[in-house]
Amino acid sequence: MTDRRTHFANPHVAHDSLRGQVDAPRFSAGKRMAVTRPVAPVHARPDDPALDRQALFGHPVTVLEIRDGMAFARCETMGHVGYMPADCLGPWLAPTHRVAARATLLFDRPDFKSPDPLALSCGALVTVAGTEARYARLAGGGFAIAGHLAPLDQPEPDPVTVAERLTGTPYLWGGNSAFGIDCSGLVQIACHACGIACPGDSDQQETALGHTLPPGTPPERGDLLFWPGHVAWVADADTLLHANACHMAVAFEPMQQAIARIAAQGDGPVTRHARLTA
């Protein structure tokens, strides 16, 4: 059975990598593009307004077709396939930096008094073409505070430190940004800042991330705990950090309290305790 989140084919077109595996009216290598909005919605179907996941500014997407204003695309950073509004996409520029702060502002000139700046989330990607005083001049236009950016070739060492910057962010099902995020979005944004490949949804992350620890292993900072449909960072031996619908935010929670609460609400015990592989 194929997983529509990773199966890069629809009734009209399939990616070249699927030649010989699927029947399709045509095959295409697709076109590399980039997200040009602060956050772009990704939908499971072109006619379904529900949020499946989100793609951040500057992230690469491969577009196989655009039909009725919707692009059938794969978000390359997380490998997620879906439909995005075509007007959220533009020319691809190879990024050099990521937004390392919780969020930053993109100004139209090197002046923090510039009107109507564009807000960019932690994890957004930009291409720095030069600097002017405290500002980074971006190849695609605009100026960002240089101190809010980090080079892509300098990954962060601790994903929990990244996740902690998003404490208090509102819970949003399918969200991937500092403006709204869910449990798997919080794991993904932290992993990507540390150079760790990470898929979009918690069930995929449970399969892909780290190695499984035996029951009873003492939890350590940076471990992950999984339940059906949920994932949480271990902040320390007694505390979780997770985006959750109980707090409707990214929040710290005593570990045993969270485990008991999740079991009581009918979601069962922890299904996997994982430690990220260096």
C-alpha cells in the first residue's frame, strides 16, 4: 500500500523515479522552486482546505504540475507530497542560511523602521548575498537582521535548545512554524536546525528517527517519546517539551504527569522511547 504523503504521483503525472513502478499518463522530473511566502499550506488534495503540513519560506519544492492554481509538489526538506497554492512559489535560489531565532523580520531596506516587514519563522531558509552593517542583504530581495541567521553548514548541537525557543507557540494541527505548530512540527524544526533529516508526521518520525531504547532506560535530554499520533522531546529526566492540544501551545510538562494524562485520555502508553543517532 502506498503512502500518499510520499508517493509522488497523481492521476495526471508521476515523478521520473517511478518509471516502471506505476502506470501514469506522463512522467516528469519536475521543476525546482522555492516557497516565497512566510508559510505555505500543503493539502492532501487540491480541493481539500484542511491543513496537511506547512512549508516555510525559502524551502525547496519540486513541482510536477500546476492545475487550476494548485501545484502538485514534494516539499524536499521533509519529503512530503501534496498540493500547494501556486502563488506561494517562486524561483529557486540555493539557500546559505537559516533563521535561527524564534522569528525575524525581512525589511525592504536596511532600516528597522521600514514599513510592513515580512515575518519569517525559525527554520526559514534565505540566500545571503552580502552584508550592510547589522543587516544581511538577501539575493531574493530584502534585508534581515544578520544576528538572527545561521549558516547552513553550522548545524546546532542540541535540538531541544531549538525547540525551547518555540515555547508558548500556539498549537496548530499540521503547523510547522513559530506562528503555529504541532507535535511533529516541533520535532522537525529542531531536527532540521541540527542537520538531522526528519519527515513530517509523528508516525513517520517514529519509524525514521534514532534507535529504540529498552523499556526502563532512564530518559535523557534530546530523547523522543512516541504515542499513537503524538511525539514529545525529553527536556530532562523528569520533563517533556511538546506541542499539545491540552495546553494548546508548546509547553513543558512533568513527564509522569504527561504520561498519565495521555493514557487517561485514551491514547495509551508510550509506544517507543528513541535516542537520536549522532
